[in-house]
Amino acid sequence: MTDAAARISHADLLLGRSLGDGGQGTVREIEKRRINKTWPVAYKEYKPKALGELRVDALERMVAFLPGRPAAVGEWMARNTAWPAALVTRGPDVCGFLMRQIPDEFFLTVPSGDRKTAGFEFLLNGLDYVNRIVGEVTPRQMMGLLLALADTLQRLHGLGVVANDMSPKNMLFSLAGPRPSCFLIDCDAMGLRGDWALKPVQTPGWELPAGEAPGTQQGDVYKFALLAVRLFLHDHHGQDAGPLSRTDRAIGDLAERSLRAAAPDRPPLAEWLDPLRRAFDTAPTVWPTAAPGAAGPAPTGTSAGGAPPAGTAPTGGTRPGGPSPGGVPRAGTGAPGTAATGGRAWAGGPVTSHVPPTAATQRSRAGCVAAVVLLIALIVAVTAWLHSSGGDSGSGDNSGSGDSRTVHGDAGSSDTRAGQVGALGRLLAENTGRRGGVADAVQSMTHCTGLQSARRVFTEAARARADLVTRLDALSVDALPGGLTSTLRTAWRSSEKADRAYARVVDDVSGDCSAAAVTASGAWQDAADASAEATRAKQEFVADWNPLAERYGLTTLAWTDL
């Protein structure tokens, strides 16, 4: 820090624009100061509740930690983390600390034009969503991100630092340059040699197994394995390492061991590094599609809602660090041939054979051709009869285009159907972004910050969901596919139940809050059950909705948009 000591008076800071406002504090830009005369500075000022829980002595040790290390260590920390660099005081009291600002390459511009920090949370969604928000991201880049994060965490472990709360929002990614990279924020919540400035917490959905104490290197390994699995599941939930194993067997095995073994038996992050380097060098540049007849579960080349694989949806966002790299083939456009991964073949094109066909094969082909010709003739005859007799196929479209996106079971004219699809689309648009607000409130609640504010978010979200259901029931939907709106009703009703359960959690823990008390509340399990039902219904709904939306020129959805 230029002309700065370990402590700096708040009065000596030149505050700039606001950079963020979270549950623990606010972050502001600091003008005319640089860390190591190089990096722009940000100031985090704690809110009263967090300040009351802060162990100033532990934070002071974090600030004093780097000056006692070799210069190369300090430079590496500044390049990869927002580590506390100086305490800020008002009079004798500490009110916050200075740190490096997030580098520009760890932001992305979403299609709406907003600029957001590029948290791993954006990658834990269906590929259609990732393509639209981030840009096309390949399996190889995912392996590169895991390599960067594993290397960062392993070096932190070597310094006696434990990340603990590995929330996808606290881990940022960049796809700029020859290798992906990561940047860690909220470092004041990390542990240094077993000491904590703030009480260790765990983000919901990313908790350690029941009974395991937080704040250990083995806990970081468990959560890293969860992240690895979920990046290839394209989802915020789940522990199925199958899709990861089908991309790279060695990495899948490490993840399985890390998630299933007791803490002392988990492979340390150093054991992941060489397999991840090999995976980054060899992983495919397109998401796989299962070869016809291949055994095993379906690959995760589609989103939970049945959205198309990477490369089939337009990319609306600006990826962290710049636009999508050129020359990366889209799904299905790679060179002919198959790549065997983990004992299973993935189709990248046909495998050609130079063995000449036998006479039996030629006769078989001739028979197939004759059957196809007969079938086509029959279809033409039936179509002509329907047209001449005024028959209606149910699509309301006499153009004969045979649009494969038509949803079977549509009824009524195309005008009626278009109007009903449009009305439902407008209702869906009103719900956009609500899930993110609830997720932020849940995180605040687990940190025991802003409880009443979080409660208001939950109750308002519940009322809004109930209102959406009422308005959904008032829509005319007779021309829409059967079951579409009932699935959406289930999704919104279940989300309402979850929101109301979260509000009850606040009531249960108010006055004596801790992360353990939050997750021990009976209402917490009620919320988890309702959220699981909502997720299932949302995934089912978007699978049916997206073909309709595409046909009528409306926005397709990821289930997380609901």
C-alpha cells in the first residue's frame, strides 16, 4: 500500500463509487491509492451486527500475515484473492479493511446490459442458460477452471488458509487468456491457521456431511468435489459424478472418493492437480452427445429442462475476459470420429469403415429403401386426403412445413394458441429475477444478518407467487398442451411453500441465531422439501415451454428463471 501502514484512518480515505452492498457490509471504491503501487483499492465497511461479531485481533493477524511472507507470496495473493491489506479505523476502533478491487476480467456483461461479478454460480445451470449469459463454455474450459481453483486452494492450504464457505458467489472465474483463471473474494471469512475473524458459516446446499466440523482443508476438498460434479451436471444440486466421469474417468474417481469417504480419507487437492492438467489438455471442446446404442445414463449435454446442447442457442452475454474464442467447433460440428472417454463412446461423427459391404448387406439396404419409398407414398396420400376433405392436423398451419418444434396435443387455431402462449409468456416475465432475491435472502439468513429484511423478502415472494397462481388460473389455456399450466402451478405453489417456510425459520432463530440453529429448524427441512418439489416441476415445465416459446418467438427459459 502506498504511504500506508497496517491501520489507516477512515478520514484519510477518498471514497469513490459504491461497488456492492451485502449482508455483512458495504464496499466502496477508494481513489488515489494502490496496493503495491499496482492494483486499485476497495474498502469494506462492516455493518453494525457484523462489526459486533468481528474478532478484530484475528482480522489484524490476516492483515499482518502477508508482509511477513516473501514478496512473491504477497504478489500471488494479490493477483488471486481480495485478501485484507490494511485495517480502517474510526478513532481507536476498527470499522473495516482495505483490499484489492476485483479485476476487470472477472466481470461479465449479461444480455440486459448489466455488469455482474462472474461467480461460478452462472456456470451451474443448463447449457442454454450458460450460452446466453456467459457465452459458449466447453468441457475443456470447465476442466481448466477446476485446475485453476484447485491450484489456488492448494496453495492457500500450504499457507495455512482454509476457504470454508465455498459459495459459488465467492469464487469468480475468467475465460480470458490461454488458460481459465479464478479469483476469490470474501477472504475475511476465511480461516488463517485455525483462527477466524468471523464465525465460520456454510452456504445452503454446500454444507459438509452431517456432524463434520467446518473450517478444515478436508472440508474444502469436499466442497471442491461438489463443485466439480455440479459443473458437469449443469445444476446447483446433486452429487452424481457420472457426467464428470464420462468426460474424464480420473477426475470422476477423485470426486467420488472425496464425496463418499470420511474426511481423513479424502484425496488432498495436490492429488487432483496432475489429473486436472491432463484433463485440461485432453477434454473435448464440445459437450458430448451419447452415441446411438451406448449404454449408461443420458449425458448432460442438455439442460434440466431439455434445452439444446452448447452451441445451439445464441450467446447474448459477454464472457468474463472477453468474447467467446473463435475456432471452437459447436456441438455436432467436430471432425468425424468418436472419442472413448471412461470406457464409453461419444459421437462426434460417424466412424467410417473400409470393409466393402456384403451381398446380404446390399440386399438389406435395398429392402430398406423400398420400405422408405412405400412409407413416403403412404404419407403423401394421407396428407392429400386430409387436405381435400378439410381435415385439420391440430396445428392450425396448412403450410405443410412440418415444424418439428410443434408441441403434440395442441388444440384450436394458431391465432388462439399464439395469443395464449403470449399471455403466459407475459406472466412468466413478471416472475423473472425473483428466485435470485430469495437466494440472497437465504444466504443472509444463514449468516444471521438482516434477518427481518430477509423475512420481508420471503413473505413478499410468497405473496407474489400466490398472486401469480391466481392470475395463472384466470388465463384461457385450452389451446395449450395438456398439463403445461398445472406443472407451472405446482412449481409456483411449491416455491410459495418454501418461501413461507424460510420466513418461519427466521421466526425460530430470531434472538438466538447461528448457522447451526438455522439448519436445525424444522421449517428449514420443510423449505428444503418444498424447494425440491418446485425444482422438479420447474424443470418439467421448461421442457414443455421452450419449444412453444421458440415457435412463437418468445424467450426460452432455464428452470432457474422461474
